[in-house]
Amino acid sequence: MPITHAFLLFFIFSSLQPTLSLYEDQVGLTDWHQQYIGKVKQAVFHTHKTGRKRVVVSTEDNVIATLDLRRGEIFWRHVLGHNDVVDGIVIALGKYVITLSSEGSILRAWNLPDGQMVWESSLHGPKHSKSLLVMTNVVIEKDNVVIIFSNGRLHAVSCIDGEVLWNKDFEVESLKVQKVIQPPGSNFVYVVGFAASSHFEMYQINAKNGELLKHESAAFSGGFSGEVSLVSSETLVALDSTGLILLRIRFHKGNVSIQQTPISNLVEDSLGPAVIIPSSIMELFAIKINAVTIFIRVTGTGKLEVVEKANHETAVGDALSISEGQQAFGLVQHAGRDIHLTVKLAHDWGGDLLKESIKMDQQRGLVHKVFINNYVRTDGSYGFRALIVMEDHSLLLLQQGAIVWSREDGLASIIDVTTSELPVERAGVSVAKVELNLFEWLKGHMLKLKGTLMLASPEDIAAIQYMRLKSSEKSKMTRDHNGFRKLLIALTRAGKLFALHTGDGRIVWSLLLQSLHKSEACQHPIGLNLCPWQVPHHHALDENPSVLVVGRCGPSSDAPGVISFVDSYTGKELSSSSLVHSVAQVIPLPYTDSTEQRLHLLIDADKHAHLYPKTPEAIGIFQREFSNIYWYSVEDDNGIIKGYALKSKCDGTVADKFCFGSRELWSIVLPSESEKIIATVTRKLNEAVHTQAKLIAADQDVMYKYISRNLLFVATVAPKASGEIGSVTPEESWLVVYLIDTVTGFVLHRVTHHGSQGPVEAVFSENWVVYHYFNLRAHRYEMSVIEIYDQSWADNKDVWKLVVGKHNLTSPISSYSRSEVVTKSQSYFFTHSLKAIAVTSTAKGITSKQLLIGTIGDQVLALDKRFLDPRRSVNPTQAEREEGIIPLTDSLPIIPQSYITHNLRVEGLRGIITVPAKLESTTLVFAHGLDLFFTHFAPSRTYDSLTEDFSCALLLITIVVLVAAIFVTWVLSQRKELQDKWR
Amino acid sequence: MEKGKGVMGSGRRWAVDFSDNSTAPSSRDIPDPPGFTRASVDQDDSAVSRQKKDAESNWKAQKAWEVAQAPFKNLLMMGFMMWMAGSTVHLFSIGITFSALWQPISALQGVGKVFEPYKDNKVDLLGPKLLFIALNLGGLALGVWKLNTLGLLPTHASDWVSSLPPAQEVEYSGGGIPL
């Protein structure tokens, strides 16, 4: 048995039953949790009652939440499924929130104070259509009624119990309903829409019983386009199909009349087609031509007049009835660094109810949405508060000219995360802001000591706990010895970069990327990828680290790319550029230049590789390694995996020495009738592997791990079985798993799981891959492990040769030279379905690994890799037991204490990222979804550091007391001896 | 302290020195008692003492052999203890193994000292010494063997390869599903 192994055994013994759970008072010491809701789509205020003032919101991430209006905290929140999109919310009876979701087919009522679901009813209809939710004041048999148009059918549903009271179909086949309107104080509703694109249809329906009262239609040869604005309960404004003529449609008393007004009559220098901003303000609507917003009044006689042309970016809110017949609406305009919030009365453009100017952070971008709410001040006048949604998806409440609170809800939609080190602590750099003075330090230590000696009162314990949680040590802006303090840099869907401090999760800086900003050249920019660009260490320590953000203008893969470099200390955009080529893949190369900038290859849609940074030095490094660089692409729609080598020149384009052509080397064509690629996974580029040898304690043997960065795991399923679980029988579904060398295209291993089905979640680390799938025969989820070993080195077993160094184990290896591999695999049942899977990573790769499993319940579960060891057997020998092999069981255990998220949930979990700390035992875990969660995790416990509750003061005091005692007894004994001598 | 007390308490009155065995009577004031001849004592004793010395050297040689054989018992006991300790690494087995290693080493260091009391120009200590050394070396070997069974000696290939870093790869390939 080898030395290292014997010492390892110590650790195994000490962690045979790893208690990964934590004590109650350890919660929040190293972990933090942040809750978000996503970009707000609709907001309804609830401020009438005397209770807590709140706002109910629905978001683009399918969240329904109520927020405290005072602080912006979440009272309650429900995350609907990813295909359960919220179409509308209303508050009914002052105590229910009614939501329409899932393309208008599910209607739910939630209790407003606590968020409990009261009822749910499903609405069906003949065809797919726009979904509209209208709260009415119609009462049928004491039931308040909500009217829903969805799936081509009109439904009236009771607010009390969700019972469908009546429904009504429309006979016109192509009817596209635009609005459902209930004129105030009436018992009927208007359902208006367009049919066959050139007919306007109006139905008047009795709201009590669904009886059709009137049906009128009017033809307009020019056709209709886009949205409509409601300017009174019986008048609509729409645009013709060219977007040049405004149509005022009046359906008063069943008579439909269409009045045309060319926009050029109203606006002299109108350029191009207009778009209607949908609203329902009395006698007023807004259109947008290019970037200019034009407000147009509709007078009682049907005349249109322009009241204002706003050249700045403007957002218009919906109307709010403030008193009998009076409507107010909110308007936010940008003016330089400020935004102007204006609340106007609908019928009186000149008279502003409120005009406030608020300084706005430039990194929040433009205002996208405004929701206003009024309250009565103590002097009886109206005050207004406005909830605004910004371009970066943040949510702000404005009141009395100030931002009351803000929520960074952009963090609910993280696309990619990377980490960056913090600055090194230097004499010149002042970080003293958070330092404690000596007295406080002493006081803290005295308190801690009291706690250790169990002398502390409850107040003291509370103070100790507060001190531990608010420890300044963890939120400093400098590097620490253990590498716990880092910056998490996250790219969000809104094109904003956030840098979060790992200590307490606060936002250190944020940057709305200009390159991912909507512009003339780039209409629909999306962020794709975030890579560490420059990680200075050793000789380039003076430079700040930076990250590379890669984006694309538009959703198609041949849209031109954009790149941007951002300093990770300051959050400033160093440079950005729009690329001439598209971006299909970003490949970080394992080479850096003299300033520690990492070389990257950007592959475009034409399979040209573009080298970055574009410096002569980079090209020099690249030319040296040119023949050893390959790339591959997985075309998952047609089931082909192709490998390429690079050519020295780009073909066809102008001379560009940073552009290289591609030469196809190999391709693996999977039969499209039997296999469809559903998952691929590779090893992490920066994963540290300590050793290539796997020690088999039982027969004191060595196996050599097949460690290669160029391995690709591919999972395919039968095309029939790519749908939902249970949609196929076990006989017609299978799962095939490949391990492919991406340099040569050699298939190292292939295994078929009959009767199994996706979705497949997999993780690849060192020489093993663990994947999760559904076994249709057993009706259970399964997790399988494949470990790959290299046979070609197996004869390196002569101790004397190894002692004198005569072996080939450290000589460079080529994918072309070796092929002998052995795999060991095993499958286990697992209870949960997964959302994400990751593996811990430590600085040197010595610490044993644990899998981090994002469960369906949005929690992160740690599972020791030893449970997924293919060598587990029913009766392991004594030696195997000592090695840590667990007796075989058919299913993997779920130990409740090993949830690293303890009692928290990371709603909408999408990804788990592990980053090694400098301390070998510890890995930093960041889980993101709607919520963010961060914690430190020690897979084999913190064997290399003292625990947090270790009292240094007690140790010091003990030593001091002991030394003093030795001194005193020495003096005493001397004295005694002297006395004795004199006797 | 006793001595000091005596001095302090009563003081020295008289003393007799029995150790005086000088042969010259002239040096003494008092003549020898009648019938006492100094020379005859020596002459009589010489035969007895030779006999005594022979017995002593025999006894010394015997003792030396006994001492030389003593590690054997130790060896047996050590073997028993090692068997009891088992082959897993824990505090007990490590303690035993290290004491099994330390005892022979310290014994070997003090070979001269052990046989010091039996040193005699008539006694041949080479045999016992060699036996002693051999037995101790045997003990040492037992300790080393135990160390090996505990896996604390680098005698397997795994001990030499586990610290080797993974080999460098010549080629590099990146890519994946297009973004």
C-alpha cells in the first residue's frame, strides 16, 4: 500500500460519514442568497386598503410576485413553468390576484395577502389566439365576473370560485380580436378585432349571459397593421398596413365608422412608417416614427391634432382614473443624465399634475415601461408614485423626486458567468474603509471568548452572530490568502455586466455594454459568451484583468458579431468593436501572450477562424502551434460531428493575416433515422488534475487515467424519443453515448442504453463522465458513470525503473499515437430529475470530487463521486473498503444534510458554476437561475484550515496562562529549595 | 542533606579508616597486632581470588550470552503485538511499528554499553555481540516489514507515479455546438 494512499486513508477515515450539513448559526457566514423576479411585464398596484401597500407584478420570466412598496422586498412569489407564460394579471375584489397564463388556457386566483392559490380553472377554445383578460364590474348572482378572451373564445369566469359562467364562440373564421372593452356602467362588452386583414369586426355581447347583442363589420381596403390604441370606450385608433395612415374607428351604438387621416397631414416632416404605442388613454394616443414619439389628441368631433413631438426616448404608461371622469397618465422622458417623470391629465395636455426630474444611473439605460399609482397626500392633493422598468431589466420606484428603491432584476437572467481575482493588497492601496479599530477588535475577541467559555448572555450571542455575519473580512476589496474573495462577473440577457463580490454578493460595478446596445447597425444585439481575456499573474501583475464579451447582432447565426473588452476591476469598457464576420464559436486557446492575454479563435459561419488579439505577437505564438490546433463542430440538427484543421490563409476574402481557413479532417455522421444528438459535454479547460494514476488499493495496482482535454461526450436518442418522457414505449427508444477524440475523430467508447430516454444532463471531469437520463423500463431516472483508463501505459509498473525515472509517463502525448483504452461503467437509479449538474473543482485537484446536482426542486445537492464509482461491488473486500469503496446499492442515496443550499431554493435554477479557491480543500459554488446562491463548499471538509469557530484568543490565553504558571511554579520551587537549604 | 545535618548536629569526633592496606608497617605509628602478617594475607588470597575471578568471568560470559539473547524474547513479543495491531494505519499500529523500529536501533547504538559490565580480557564478547546485533537487526527487519505492510514504504509503482503530473498533450482541439 503506497504512502500517499495511507495518508489519504486518514482523510477517508476522518470523513467516512461526511457531515456536510451546517449548524444553524453557520447559515449566512459564507453563503448568500438573492431573490429576483426578472423583467416586469405588467404591474398592478394595491394601495387602497389600509394594510401594507404592495404592487403585484408579472414578469417575462413567468413570475408572479407581490412587492412591498416601501422597500421593494418580495412578499410572495410564484414561479410558473417555463412554458406557462403569464398573459395578464388583475386584482379582483381587493383580495385576489387573477392571472391568465399558458397562452390563455389557465386562469388562477391567488390570495393577495399570502399568495396561496385559491382556485384554478382551465379554459379551452377552438383555436390559438391572443389572450386578453378584462376585469368587469358586472355581477351575476353575486359573483363578480372576469371576462377572458383566449383561444378564440370569450369566457366569463366567476371571481369567487373560478367557475366558467358562460362562453361564446365567434363564427368569423379569421377573426383576430384586438380588444375587449366594457364601457363603464354598462352590462355589455365590445369585442373588436380584425378579420381577413381588411375587415373590422365589432361584437356587442351581453356580459350577463354571453348573448350576442349586435355584430357589425366594416371593410377597409388598406388593411390594418399592428396594435390598436383605445381613445374612448367606443373609439379605437389603428394604422393601415403601410403605417402611413391613421384610422379612427368609432363603433358608437353599433354603427362602425372609419375615418382616415394621413400622418403627413399631421406631421410635416414625417419619415417612414409609424408604429402605434398601445395605450388606452382617453382622447389621446401616441405613435412612434423612427425615434420620435408623437402624441396626438382625438377631439370629440373626431379631429386629430398633434400635441407634442418628443425627440427624446419616451415611455408612456397606462391611464389611471384618479377621480370621476378624470384620467391621468405617466410619461418618462430622457434628458441627458436625468429622466423627467411627468404625470398629465388625459384631457389637458398643458396642465402637469407632477413634473419631477430624477438623476438616473447611466448604466440602467432607457426606460422601457412606466406604471403610475396615486395616493392622497395629507393636504388632500394627489401624489403620484411611478414604477419604472429600465433597459437593464431593473425595477425602480420613484416618489417625490427620488428613487425610493431599486431592484436589479437583470440578474434573474444570467447568460454566462466568469470570475476574476481582486486587486492585491498593497501598502499604497487604501482598503481601510472597512477596517475596525483596535478597541472594536478587542471587544469582538472578548465577546468571542465569552461565547467559547459559555459565559455569554443571549444578547452577547446575538452580538457575536451579528459580528460573524457582518465580518468586514469577507467583504474587503482585496485578495485574501485563501482565495475566497473574488469577483463573479455575470453577463445578463439585457446586455449588462455585473460584478458581484463573493463575500456578501453586493454589486461592485455594473456596466450596460454599449456594444450590446440597440443601434442602427445592430438591431437586435444579444450577448453570447463571456471569457476571461487577461488574467495577469507573475510578470504582468500591474495590469488589471479583463474579460471578453462576445455578442451578435440578431438571432441568426450569420449575423455580424460584436466583441467588447471590459476591465474587471473598474468595470470600464476598454474597447469594443463590431466585427465584419459572424460568430459561431468562441474557442479559448491554451496559450497566452506576454501580457497574459489569452489567444482566442472566433469561428464564423463560413468556418473561417479569426485569431484574437490581433497583434503580431499573438500571430507568432499561433504560428508556432499552428499544426497542433484543431477545432470541431457539432451540428445537432442534422446529426453530424465534424473535425477541422486550419489552413494558413482564408480563402476568398481579402488578405487578412488573422484569418485562417478550415480543412475538414473527419466527420461522424449519425444515422438521422435512429439517432438525434441531444447533449454534448467536454471537460472544463482550466480543470486541474493532480495525477494521472488511479491507485487500486485492493491489489496494490496502478491504473492510468486517460486524461485528455480533447474528449467529447455525445448523447443521442431515437428521434421519436426526443420528446417528453413517456411519449414512446421502451422498445422504440434508446440512448446512445459516445466518447470521441476531437482531434482524430476516433470513437473511444460507445454504449447503448435500450429503453432509455433523455433529457440527458452530463458532467465530464478528469477521466470520467457522469450522465443522467430516464430509464423507461424501470420507470426511474438513472445516473451512469464511465471511467476511461489508458492501457498503453499499463506496463509502467517496475518500481526500479520508476525510481530512476526511466518511464514515459510525463512525455508529451499525441492523439494520433494512442488508442488502447479500457472503460469501466456502472449505472445507478436516482430519484430526482435534474436541472443542472456540475462537479467541484479545487486548486490542485487533490481533494476528492463531489457532484453538485441541481434538483427539480431548485436546490443543489452534493453527491460524493464515490457513490458513482464503477468499482462498487456487493461485497467489497477489506482492502476495497479501506480504499473507500461503498457496497453496491441499486440507487444513489439522497442524504438530506448534503443539500448545500440548506433550506433555500434557487428558483428557476439554470446553472451551477464551481471555482477553485486557493485553499485546496474548498471550492466556491455559484448557482444561478432567477435567484442567485453562493457558498463555499469543502468536498472532504476543510482539512487544511482551522474551523471558523476555532477560538484563537482561547488558544493564546491558554498558552500565556501556561507560561505564566510555569514561571510562577519555578520561582516558588526555587524559593522552597533555598529555604530547605537554610534549615 | 543527611551529611549536612550530621555535620551541623554533632560534629566529627573520630574516624577510622579501614581502607588502609599498605604493606609497609613502618608508615604506621601503631605496630601490627601479633600474629598478623601483611604478606601472608595476599599470598593466601591469590589462589582464592583466581578461582573467584574464573567464576566471575564464567558468570560474565554466561550473562553476556543471556543479554545477547534477550532481544529474541522482545522479538517474539513484538511479533505478537504487531499481529494484534493489524494492518490498518491507526495510532496503535503506528506506535507499535515505530517502537519496533526504535528499539533495535537504540539497542544497536548502545551495543558497547550493554556489554560494558561484562567486559573482561578473559571473556570473549564477540559471539554475544554478534548474536545481539543479529537479533536486533532481525527486530529491525520485522519493523520495516510491518512498515511495509502498513503501506508506509514506497515499494509499489503507485508510490512513484502518483506524484507525476498528467502528461502534456500535443494537440489542442476546441469547439462544440455553434452558439
